[in-house]
Amino acid sequence: MIIKAKLVVPDSRTVIKNGAVFFSQSEVKQVDTWEEISANGPTNNILDFGNAVVLPGWVNAHTHLELTNLRNIVQRKKKFVDWIWQIAASKKQESSSWILKSIQDGLKMSWKSGTTTIGNIHQSLDGLQAFKSTPLRTTVFYETLGFNTKLETTYIDRLENLINQSLPATKLYQPAISPHAPYSTSPCRYKHSLDVAQKYGFHLSTHISETQAEIEFLKTGRGDFSHLLEKLGIPYHAWQPPKVTPITYLDQLGVLKMGPQLVHCNYLSDEDIGCIAQTGSSVVFCPGSHQYFFHTNYPLEQLIRAGISIAIGTDSLASNWSLDMRDELRRLLGFGANYLSGESILDMLTINGAKSLGWSKVGRLKKGWQADLVAISLPSTTIETIDDILRQIAKPNAQNLLTVVAGEIVYQHNHN
């Protein structure tokens, strides 16, 4: 198949005018001008989108699709722990069928808006089949949490069962592991997660440095999270606060040696940033969630200048208004900073996310790479640079026209 458009952007450094992408089965075979491709290849089975741009598909590096249908149910709160309390209460009411539908709805929203790869946090066997059967590319991080040392054997057995059910990986689906966060997960469970990651070759993700309250809890053992754990009846008093920052804590536990995906990182010291850079860990910034919880001053410039790979995630619809990665693009463009180029933004939305999820040859349109792409209409006809293109497709009247994953059309405007 050949996808043709006014512009093709195979990577963050290249714009091809009157371009085309030729792919067969799941791989890109050629990316060039239409003149070159039509002269040297087949000219049947062509989709011409005219005044549009073809780009690598969006990579949503962090979300929780089982929470999709909590949108408009969970209320926005200034205190993060008050929001968690709502989530915990809501989960008690969720049935297996409700979770499955929530995941299915989230997957559909994702592919309609141009997302081709998802990093999803998942807690149970409920809805697992939705990820194994979706046409999207998915890394599913099986989440573990808890402080109760008396239940370690039960916990390990449960996690092993979940992992066994999650296997095997396929060309579009790979299981992974996620110890939830330092305020909810004991050191033993973090270390067991490391063992699991090494045993199965899993990628590892964790929420970290999300709030000031998390930092207070790790440094003193007090504050909002101690009150929340007591309210939830979670026994944590045998745990001793490490009296260091969350990033230093992960480093002490040996987590950072895995080069994990570090989600949020809203509050970092200069030493934290240096530690992340030294270990080659990646960071996932969730701009919508950052706004939802009233955070300010994300350390984006410091992370970029430190050479850290930054990916973008939506988080869930319980902590964001949309799963559309173009909404995250709008927020990134809103920074309006000279340190944040269009090229950097496009990398964050595509290849950086793919790498943080453990996918190779995903996130660019190159010969031999996976044919994961989108076509988006261009409201203007006067466009020259990557910055111009991103600002045009961020406009509300730009539409996602096509989503292709591994060479298969997943969504086509006016056809789905």
C-alpha cells in the first residue's frame, strides 16, 4: 500500500513535499517523493490524502485505560491523596465487564485520535484479552503495590499467576511490570519487581516524584500519605522512611540500574536530574495530568539540557480531559520556550515513547521500520518547517484521517 500526501514527515528532521510512504505487510519499504516512488514501485492500492501530513503514529507512553469510564465520575481535587481516595472507593464497585468496556472504549478513543502505541498500567486479569486482541501496539505494565510484609508469599504467587497469564508476547503486545510508587509499594516488592523484570526480560515503569507529599513521606514518614495509608487500613509502620528524595530511593533499591521508565517526575532536585541522566532512565511527562492536579513549573528545560529522553503520556481519563495526544501537543506548544523545538516535541510524541516502552524500529518512518503512521489534515497550505506542521495539526479544525499500525488500517475517517 502507498499513502500519499502533501507532506510526509518520516522523522523529526525531515519534511518531504508531495511525499509518499510505501509499505508492505508490517514494514515500511520506501519513503520519498511521490515522483520517486511512483517511478520505481507499484502504483495501485494508493490512498491520497491531499492537503495533509503523514507522520509516525503517536506513542502514548503512560495511561490507565481501565479508568477510562471514570471520566466525569471522579472529581478533580487539589489534594492528590483526596483523588486517590476516590479512585480506591470507585475500584470497589467495578465489575470485570465494566473494566473490559472501559479498556475497549479507551483503545477506540486512542486509535481514532492517531495513537498507534500505548504504554498501559494494568492491575488484574480483567480486560487482559482486550490488549492481546487490539490492533494497537501495546506494552502492558502489570502493576504491583502494597506494604503488608505478612502477605509477601501470597503477593508473589498472585503476581506470578498474572505474569503467566500475560504471556506470551506477540508482535503487537508485550507484558512488562510496574511497581506502583514509593508511597504505596514496599522495598521488598520493588526488589521482587526487579527480579521479575530480569527473569522475563520485562521493561519496568514506576510513578515517581509526582507530588511534594510523596517527597515529605519518604523524608519524614509523615504527611498526606501517612494519613491516607492509615485511612485505607494499609499497615506500613514497619517501613522506615529512607530520608532521601524519591529518585535517590529508587537508586538505592537498584531500580535505576534497569534504565526504567520514570513517570511524572514533577518535582526533582538537580541531583535527581543528574542521577536520572547517569543511569540512562527515561522520563514520561504527562502535561494534561500535570495541569489537572494544579502542578506548576515542570522541570522540562532542566531534563532536556541534561540529555534525558522524555516521552509523553496522557495518564487516565480520571486525571485528564482527553486521551488525544494532540491535546498534549497543544500543551507542549504552549510552553513557547526556545529550549523546546518542534523537532524535540515530535521526538517526545513518537520515538522517545517507543524506546521508553521497549519497542525497536517504532517511531520513525524508515525502510525496515514498522509501518505505524497517521495522516492528519492541514488547515493551512503555507507550511515549511516541523514547527509549522505541529502548530497546524494542533489546530481544532485539523482532523486525524488515518491510523495505521504494523501496516494495517486501524482507523480511516468516514470509514469507521
